[in-house]
Amino acid sequence: MPVLARWIEAAGIPTVVVTMMPSVAEERLAPRIVGVEFPFGHPFGMPGDRVMQRRTLELALDVLAGAVTAGTRVDLDVEWPVPLREAYRSWQPTVPSPIVRRMLEARQAPQAD
Amino acid sequence: MVVDSFKFLPRSFRPLYEGRGPFPGEEQAVWTPFEKRLAQSRIALLTSAGLYVKGAQPSFDLEREQTHPEWGDPSWRAIPDSASASSLAVAHLHINDEDLVADPEVALPAHLLRKLASEGRIGGAVKEHVSVMGYQERTLSDWQRKTAPELVAHLREQDADGLILAPV
């Protein structure tokens, strides 16, 4: 996604990436970054929480319009209101994705000499 | 406050993302200045949640991803900014989509963006936002060759002054 942002930015449209992994977006040289410490699947916040979603969206707009240098990163100071263990478990799919399933199978397979 | 980028990621996945540096061929900074005032600007949203309009659009190709786990559907969908939550579906095998289905605004806050437009905070929202599937094969070659130019053409056609991308 940071790479897609770069291609669109290079074509002349300013971009900002709102991401749970802002350090990765920095490594990939996304032009503008808003970091959120939210579980995957929820870049703008809790379902139904319009106040939290609005804070995130407004920060994204301000960074989009106000950043003056490439690589600008601003993190949103909002804590996810669900205990970590529960939030960590609940974002994950009930059935592992195909690539994760393959990785798990590879880990379990006997090692060849 | 500094966000912990790996707080919710299983520990064994961390090396897949961390310390890899820039994407090959993308080592230089890119920058387009945002020159207008927000109150005079039209804003577009892009989500990687695999959202599509039920009945009106095909889903993303999850069957091929099941048989080719390193492949992800590189196509995109235009999502009308007036689409209701109940008209949208999610095609994404990497997250629990329960919250997304209940409230797509967590990934594509189109209604909220329209509200900000009605309040004069921004000039307007585009008529059609964009949805892709975030999981892609590693080289991103289809995205680079086909999807990105199509998205740029779409955003220009929509008169977008800026784009907010939100990976899920």
C-alpha cells in the first residue's frame, strides 16, 4: 500500500497512508504517514465510534494538507479500548489465510537432510 | 506518543515486514505538494479491505487465492460515496471481517467524509472512492502495470485533489 501511494503521488496526486504499521510505511518511503495503534481491519477506529473515526480522519486530512516534507509521519494518540489479548485474537480470521496455512504446514513438515 | 507498529502482529510475522527497506526501484522520495486549502479540495478514499457492491459488482477472486496462496486479485472497484453498509460486502481472507461488515466506515469512512464536506471542513468528496485487495503477490507487477495507472485515471476523472489510503 505505501508503494501504491508512491505511484499515485508520482503521477501528481498527493497521498497520505493511514496505517497500523507506520514504521513499515516509513521504510517503504510513503510520502505522508498517519500511524494508528489499532488492530488490523480497523484503520479508522472502532465500529460505530464516530468520534474516534473522526479524530483519525481529521488527522489524516491535516497531514495530507499540512505536511511540507516527504516522509512526514504523525501518530494518532488514541488507545484501543479493548484489552490487548482480546483485540489480538479477535482481528484474526477464524480460518487462517491460504498463505498462513502454507507457512504453518511448512513449519510442521519434517525437515529434509 | 509513538505507535508500536507490531503490537497486534504475531511475533513470527514481524521479520516479513521489518527491516526490508524500500521496495525495489522505489528508493527515492516522491512528493506532490498539496497546494489548495482543504476547504476548497475534493478528497478521495482508498481501502484495501476488498469491499465491493453486492449484486452490482463481482467479488474479488478468492478462489484463485485459495489455490495460489502467493497470489492476490490485483483488480479494483469503484465504491459510490453514498453506498450503504448493507450494500457492501468484504472479500478478504486475512482478517476477521465482522466489524468491517457491521460498519464499513472503519475502513472507508465515506459518510463521515461527506459530513466533513457539509460542514465546510473540506471542499467535497469524490463521487466514487476506491477499493482494492491488500494482499498481493510480492512483485506488485500487476498493480504497477495496470491497477495504478487505472486508479490515477479514475482519481483525475473524479477531480480528486488528494487521496487517503488505508490498508487494513
